[in-house]
Amino acid sequence: MEQSKNVFLQEKDELSKLINAKANELYHSLKTFDASTLQTSDFFKNYFADHHLGKRLIFSIQNSAHILYHSIKKSNKKLEELNVADYGAGLGTLFMLGSMLNVKRFVYNDHLAEWKNNAELICSALKINVTAYVVGDIKNVIACANADNFVFDIIVSRNVIEHIYDLPDFYSSIHQHNASAIVYSTTTANYHNPATWIQHVLIQKKIEKNHYCHQRKKAIQTIQSGLSAAQIETLVSLTRGKALGDFTDAIKDFSIGKPVTEVRYLKSNTCDHETGVWVEHLLSKQAYKEIINTAGFSFEYSPGFWDTNYSNGLVNSCTRFLNKIIKLMGNKGYIISPFINVVAS
């Protein structure tokens, strides 16, 4: 029986036809995939099944198809010439679909080895060939390219840039590696959508109050003894948004009477001081522009689109209507879009 065909991407040229065909292949592979067969922990089995094989599978692949299509078109290169990385890939569909396009190299990256190990298991089960798997941050990704004497033409990510601790360093590192690279990212941390803004601010404040302020307080007491209760509370406040060396440097500066510099673009956000992972850093269009332009890239910012594949027909009617409004608004459509595209090139 012939498999039904979904429109993950409007077919307007050979590249979009190819990506849509591969997206359908991936969809049907994942639709029938049994996550319980993976030789891994129940946590990862359930996470993959719930987040990537469930109700949002079509939308996930649609997002991946759009990211790959627009970044590849922007490169003006043939598929077989392209070196591509999925940064902070997790267990999403972006690296899977990208690896099916027969580019020269497609590299998987994640901050944690556990996620990389499970991505390898999934790709092995699905017979998807990923060129290389890299654990770590952007420095490790670039080191992978340097070791094999190539540069990345495209670095893509989905819902990752809002978690990167040092975005200026992220973009400047890529620019130094290859000034002609395209960095195509999407994020649901949309500062300009009022509903999204409220949601993220509430989440940030809740996690700071319930977890990260206590984490920093405990670390401060361990690192710097002899501080009064009032000094500790002051430092807890001053170090919100600081991590890694910045966190310990701030404690040292405070203890010798030096001023502690503020974190740029912090607002209500907070992060894990041990890893530097932000809750979901909520940056404005202007903030992204400053960071990307300062790194040496040109900057583009555009709206994403709403999922129209819910089980509820009324919801789908509403999201289709919103997508029409976004299209009419052009680039200003980000005011009502559920995610944004942030592009450095």
C-alpha cells in the first residue's frame, strides 16, 4: 500500500521536493517506531516517545524541514558541498532529517554525552547515517571541524540559542571559524509576542525563586567563608545570571570590595551557575541584532508559524487563521508567532 504524503514543505523547487520526500520518509519511520525497544533507560525511552513520537511529530518535522530548506538555499551551495551541524540537537528531528539529505558532512552535537549516546541508538535503529557525534559546546564543534580540516557552512538549531550562556562568544567563535557560515536558529522564547513574554517571565521567576537562588546561596557559602547573612543575600542577588568562571569571579570581586558587573540582557532570567544553561533567555530583536552584528555577521529576524496538526479541528482552524495573519504582516508577524527565526550570515 502506498504511504500517504504529508506536506512538510511547499514543493517549489528541486530542493524543497527532496526535503519534503525525505521528511515523509522520516515521518513514516518514526510513526511506526517503538521507543520501548531502545537499549536505554526508561527516562530516555519515555522522553523520546512523549516529546518526539507523539502529537507534535508532524510539527517537529515541519520545523526541521523549513530550517534546512532556508539555510541551504541561503548558502547557495550544492548539497554535496555542505558541511552542516545541528547544535544542541538533543533527540529532535532536525539532525535526523538533515542526515538524510546526503550533504557532505552532517554533525550531531549536544552538551551532554547521555543525549548523544541515545541519539546514536535511535539513528542506528532507524539506519540514519550521521557523520560524527560531538559532545560539548561550540568550541568542541569547531574543534571537530579543525581536526578533519574543514569548516562548517551551516550551523542549525531548534530551541537552543535561548539556553546558550555566552551568545556573543557563540557567534564570534563561529565567525572566526568561518565568516561565510550561516547560523540558522529558531526559538520559542519570543520576546515580542505578549503571551510568550508573560509565560517566560513567570517561568523564569518561579525557577529562580524555587531553585537557582538556593543553589547559588549554597555555592557562595562553600566558596567564600566568613560572609554575613546580609552579604550572602546580596551576593545571591548580584550573581543571578552568572555561571562558571563569571560566578566565582563575582564572589571573589565582592569579597575584596570590587563592584560586580551586571549581566547584559538579564531582565528576569536566571541560569544554572554550574553549567551556564539559561532557563530560556528572553532576548529582544534588538539584543540579537547587537550580538550578531558585533560578531561580524549580518542579521535577519522573522516569524515562525503555528502548528495546524492538532487533534482538535477548532484549534487547527484558529492556528491556520493566525498563520494567514502572520503571512499578511510579513516580518512583523513575530508579534503573534509562536517562535522566531534568528539568522546570522
